[in-house]
Amino acid sequence: MKNPINKVKEENNLTLEEFAIIAGVSQSTIYKNIQGSNRTVNQNILKACEELGYNPNKIEKRFQDFKEFKKRELLQKK
């Protein structure tokens, strides 16, 4: 399962820097969201996704699904 934030980045051929500029956040914030380090998607990133033509509610839901998938994946390794 792919992180939806990374999918938006790749589908729009954006670098971390470009995505960060569009969202008005640091590259670190974009990176942390792509890695799934945050509990929820940064609101500025959701707004940027909407500006790029994506439904922010679907992005947030898919992000939560991605986090749950990663959690199950980690637990299965143990």
C-alpha cells in the first residue's frame, strides 16, 4: 500500500521542495507525512492536495488506512 501523500507528489512530478513550497511547509514536514511519522496529515498539505485536484477527505482517510496497514505489517514481522 502506498502513502497517498507520496502518490500525489509522484503523480504531479513534484520534488519534496516543490511540494513543500506549494503547501507552505518545510521539506521535513512533507517527508514526515510521506514516511507516515505524523498521526494525521498536515492541514497545509491537505489544502495543497485540494489545490492539485484531490479530495482532502479521501487523502486523510487513505493516510489513516496506510498507517494502519504499516502497523499491521510491523506487528506481523514480530
